[in-house]
Amino acid sequence: MTDAAAPPPQAFRVETVGGASRIAAVGAGVMLLVLVTLPALAGRNLIQDLIFLFYMLSLAQCWNLLAGYAGLISVGQQAFVGFGGYLLFALTLKAGLDPLLAIPIAGLATAIVAWPAALIVFRLRGAYFAIGTWVVAEVFRLSFAQVKGLGGGTGTSLPPSATSGVFGIEWVKTLFDVRTPAARDIITYWAALALLAGTLTVIYALLRSRRGLALGAIRDHEAAAAGLGVDIYRVKLAVYVASAAMTGMIGALIYLQKARISPDAAFSVLDWTAYVIFIVVIGGIGTMEGPVVGAIVFHLLQRYLADFGAWYLILLGTLGITVMLFAPRGIWGLISERYDVTLFPIRRRLVVDGAGGEVKQAKKSTPARTAS
Amino acid sequence: MALLETRNLLAFYGDFQALYGIDTSVDTGETIAIIGANGAGKSTYLKAIAGLMQGSADSVVFDGQPIGSRPAAAVMKLGIALVPEGRRLFPSLTVEENLLIGGDRRKMSGPWSLQRVYSLFPILKERRSSATPTLSGGQQQMAAIGRALMSNPRILLCDEISLGLAPIIIADIYAALPRIKAEGTSVVLVEQDIAQAMKVADRVYCFQEGRLSLAGRPRELTREQIHRGYFGA
Amino acid sequence: MTGWLDALIQGVLLGGLYALFAAGLSLIFGVMRLVNLAHGDLIVLAAFVILVLAERLGLDPFAAALVALPVLFVAGFALQYFLLNRTLGRDLLPPLLVTFGLSIILQNGLLQLFSADSQRLRSGTIETASIPLGGGIAIGVVPLLTLLCAITVIVILNLIFYHTRLGRAFRATSDDLDVAQLMGIDISRVFATAMGVAFTVIAISALYLGLRANFDPTSGPARLLYAFEAVIIGGLGSFWGTLAGGIVLGLAQTIGARIDPEWQILSGHLAFLVVLVLRPRGLFPRALD
């Protein structure tokens, strides 16, 4: 029965892609191409700088996934960085494995170790959870200091022979006409780039999926999410383990590049947690774009100011506190508020098709809020 | 001049408007009943007066002073005490401590002291050292009222004191109101139990969807008027 | 056999120190649900303050600590009132990250001012004095004082919390922030006062830290972890529980050290994890949430 006065049925769609993000997708493709071919032109210094940038950004994305999306604030991710690093050393030195193969295996092993760690640490909530993760990291550090086979408390090095047989090194040497050390750097560079791309892809895919919607719900209001049937515990556990696996792989890469490991360095709170948190906070928590901005800013600060030692760290701490108090959504938060732009389209938009084919976009979004 | 006046009182929860310009007055020694359906804005009205929500300074005038923008702690010290919805006693404090804390921050001489509250609600004296979660609903309500009285307020705001209580307990609690009134304390009662409210009130205001729909003296209002004030036309 | 008995006694005495570390942390969390990641670094800062006062004023560390108490109370009050109060709210992240940033600033600030050298609070003969118990076992005077002081501090804290107007305000604020305001309580000042009290406990624990062992600008984080572990092992919401937690931790460490000196700290962490698995709410929990 149709009634001439009744409004026509309305169609609804949920969209995630917007204008700016389409441009960004193309831009990302171009950028990736440039980065892959960069070793042909760039000197060793730039390559090494970029390796640092890539792995810090990868770590930041993982931390952001935990804290900004799953509401799990960890100050113990260094546990997995160090574990991955040590595993790489063990597999390469003791089992003679190709380092490139050791990286994903290290990631898998880290996931396996992260599982029981999570079960224990998840008994704590909020800030106590944070310190709990730190304790776990300390346990790792103290334990590895007892492993004499990997250098004990003073650590050990990766001899050139262990890495000079890396898969593809001969090809790189001839392609770019470089010596072994430079070729090693180039392969590490590509591995770092691949890890970064992989991390971004996994996180992006996760957040766009239905799991991702669950994460957003948990972050915004845990009790309500639980009421809707979201199995919070399992989602958080999965995210924690996934994040640990990625962090482990990144740790393996880091120590492949450094070629020297020790418990204090591998499990350093400063290098693998403080700097990472700084990157995410300055850039913007709870968005994927934020850590990108933060990593670039951090890299520049590190490049020009790290020589100032203690003053530099005081500056970082002060900057972090100031941003946290006065611009809690970071630099990217300020930019995206001003210009309403998103590069990684994750937020859902409700699109209503009105009568006459006119599309009214009603934006329904919850701004990225930090966990409570 | 009235002891308390609200003038064009507005209230918002984010984008949602809960009160649309409420004008009311309370005189010294009066008992006012606020009735209305759920969600009509009655609790919001009390919260706004008590300072849990801030608005423009002259939206609430107490004893001639504009207090609409003052926070709760300041309003309490002026002599307005709120018995919050759901009682909300402090679980970490004993019954007696709950009463004491009511008067800790406003040392005014007045009719109410620990002894007077105990004489008003003898059961509280018996249970003075108990943890409040072990009290029954009615006892908790008495403790909550006692706690508010300890600051010797000039106006006592009561938010749904009959909520969740059996009729016989409600009657017990309401039996205390005349004694409170006798001491000169003004009382503003937000109530779902219209019958009880009408029995003790000097005047009644009815709220409907954030607006005043009815005002008058209980004896002068017909059932039809109340029904319309409550539910609309 | 005496070796084990000695380890037991030393463990209990060490527990006194950890209980002191933990009491401040427990107090702050109890009143305002704030976990201060800079707690350990504040203890180290207080130790340096006592050191400087002792040197500049030519005082014994005990006297210097006494002088430091009001100074540190004010410092704690100010820190909370002007900085940390701004971070409190529903979000978990700001207080955590701000105190983390504070931790970095404190460590590096102290490094700039005092260099990375190890320091110690010197108090003369009392440092090595001990009370023999027979059978070759002796109790150090300083460790014993530490335990006695820890017990005294906890008694005083309980007195404050359960028998004063201020303590009523502390408990009420911790229970229900909104209704506490309805009682006329000024939340900002209550929190700041709590932090001031916590800082005096921090000052006392700093005194014994410095008397018992060396300290340097980077000693903070380890102390935070011990404090935290003692609180969790003991159970939230009870100061006596915190003492028990400290003692359990101390015992775990000294017994572990008896097996292998390199395992001391690791044993403590492992004991903590075991308690967390078996008794997540701690050994003597009291808190209602």
C-alpha cells in the first residue's frame, strides 16, 4: 500500500573512504616506490637514518594499537624488543639460520612467549597493568643476563660472517656496485621497510575490520561494549599478542642492524618505551597518522639535539608533559581538527541516500579518545 | 523576598537540554514538592541548585546572592544540603562517620547535631559503628538525610527519598519531615510518590519535559490538573 | 642452617624498607587512584635533598631528614595542586604519561646536578652497628630502625585515615568524588594534602634508602617496581597489607640471594608474579573495588 504523503524509503550505507584518503592512497603507492628504489641513489647515512625512522615508527604504531585503540597502556614493550633481538642472535649464531628467516621466527616465538605473559599481567588493571608489564620486561632482562651462551650480563656481538651470507646479498652487491657492509645495510633497509609496511597494513586491516569496530567500542566505553556482547578479554588478548609478535620482529631487525646486543640495551626502557611513547604522544594517540608525524619530529630532534645528553632528555620529558596537558591529541590531532583530514580512513561514516538521489552525508564519528 | 529563587534556569547534558527556563521560589520554612514523570528534569533541577551543574550566576539566587555559577562545595557552605538520589553514603565510612562528615565543613550553630540526628532516627544510633552497606535501604536513607542535616542547612534538597523503599518505611521517613520543618529548615522534595509528597508539601511544582507545567498548593489542585501537568494534554 | 635463618631475618628487615617505599604509593593510589610512575625517582630526589641538607648544614642525615620533611611536604602539595591535579579525570593516560615524563625529567635533572656517581648518606658509627643475637647472627641497627620506622609510619597513617577529620575526607573522596564535594570538601586541596603526606613518607623512606645502600640518579625505577610489587602482594586498600607485602618481597629476595646472589632481584619479581597468578587481589586485600 503506497501513500503519496509517506516519505520514500531511505537507504543507508556505511562508508570508510573519503576524499583525502583516496589521494593519500595514491600518494602512499608512489612513496613506497620511491623508498624501495632509494638505495640506488642514497648514501649509507641516509639509509641508516631511514632504518632508524622505519623501526621507531613501527614500534610506535604497535604501541599506539595497544594504548590508543585497545586501552592497554604498556610500559614494558621493551620485553618483546629484547626478546626478538636475542632470538635473532640465538638463531643466527647458534643455529646458523639466515637472519632474514630468523626475523619472522623471532616474531612467532615472541607471540608464544607473550601469551602466558599476558595471562598473568591481565590480572592487573589500568596503571597497575602498566607497571606489571614493566616487571615482566625486567624479568626478561634479568633472565637473559643469566644466559651465558649469549654473553650473559655483558652481551655479545654478531660477527660479520654470520650476516655476510644473508639471502640476496650477492645480488645487491652487483646491482648497486657496493661492498658487503653497504649491501648488508641495504638489505636491512628493505627488511625494515617491509616490516613497516607490514605493520601498517596489519594494523590498518585490523582497525577496518569488525574486530576494529569492537576495539573502538572498547576504547570508548568498555562497560557498554561488554553489554553489547563484545568479548573484551579475548579481543585485548589477541591485540596484545599480535602487537608483541610485531614488536618481536622489529626487535630482531633492530639487533640485526646493531649487530651487538646486551641485556641492558635490549631491554632498555628509555630506548624502546620512553622514546616510543614520546613519538605517539607528540604525534597523536589513537590515530594511525599521529605516530608518523611523531616519528619524523622525533627523528629530527634526535638528529640535532641528542648530543645535549641529559638536557635533551629533560626537553623531551617536558615536551611530552606539555603536549599531554595542553594538546592531548598531539600534532596530528591539531592538524586534523583544523582541516578535517584523514589519511588512513578508519572511522565509519553514515551516508543517507535522500529522496531524488541526493546523498546527504551525516558524519557520525567518535573522536579518538584515550582509554579510561 | 524568597529564600531561594531560580530564574530562567537552564541545564544541558552536552547537547541535550534538560531544563528550559525554570522559575521557582522557596520561602523560609516552606516545604516544596517537585513532581513529574521520569526524565522530566527534577533531579537535574536539584543538581543545578546544589552546584553539581554550573550555569549563569543569577539563574539561582540564594538569600539575595547569585550562586548559579558556584561549585557544589561552595554552595554547601552557604547552607544548601543535598540528599542525593540513591542515598550514596560513603562505604568506607561508618554510619557515625558519614554523619560527622556531613557537618565537617560547615560549623554552624543550629538545631542539628549528632545527638539530635540520633533522636530523629534512633536506629542510626544503634548502628553507629556499622559499615553503611550493611544497612537496609530505609536505614541508609535515614543516614543520608541525617548526613545532610548535620551541616545545619537552611535548605534541605531531597532527591527521591522514597525510591526503592517499602510503603511502611517511606511512612517512617516522612514522619521525620515535620520535625525537620519545625526547626525552620526549608525542604525541597523531588518525589515519585505523589501522595506522600502532597501530604507534607506547602506548595507543589510539576515538571514536564524540562518545563514547569503546574504550580500551586496541594489543596487547591485537582486530580485532573495534576494528571495533565504530569503527562501533558 | 644459620645461613637460612640469617636470610629470613634480613628478608624481614629488608621488607621494612620496601614497606616504606610502598606506603607512599599505596596512600596516593588509595586517595586519588593515581599511580605515580615517578614515585621511585621522587624517593631518589628526596635522598639527594637530604644529602645536600646534611652537607650544607653540617647535619646528621637523621636531622637533615627532619628538616627535609616540611620542605618535601610543601613540594608534594605544590606538585599535586599545580600539575598532577590537571591530569586526573576519567582518562587513564594523562596521569600515567605525565608522571612518566616527570620520571625522565627527574632522572636527567639529577644527573645534570649531581653526575652519575653513587652516593650514600653517612651517619657515622650507627651504619655498622649491630645487635648480636647469638649463634653468629646479628641484626644491623639501621635495618632494624628501618623496620621499626616502617611500622611507626603505618601506625600513623592508619591513625590519620581512621581517626581524623582529614582521614575521613581522604576516604570519602576516594569513595565518591561528587558526593564528597556535596559535603563541602575541596577536592583539589584534599588531593594536594594527600600528596604532601605521601612526600613526607617518601622523605623517610629516602633516609633509610640512603643509609642502607648506595643510590644514584638512575636508582628510581627499581624502587618504583619494589614499591609496586609490595603493594600488589600485600593487597590494595590496607596499609598493614602493604607491610606484609614488603616483607614477603624482602624475604623472596634474600632467600633468592641465598641460592645465588645474582638471583636476588629476579627472585623478588618471580615471587610477585606467582602471587599475581595465585592471589590476584593480594594476600590481605581490603579495598572494595
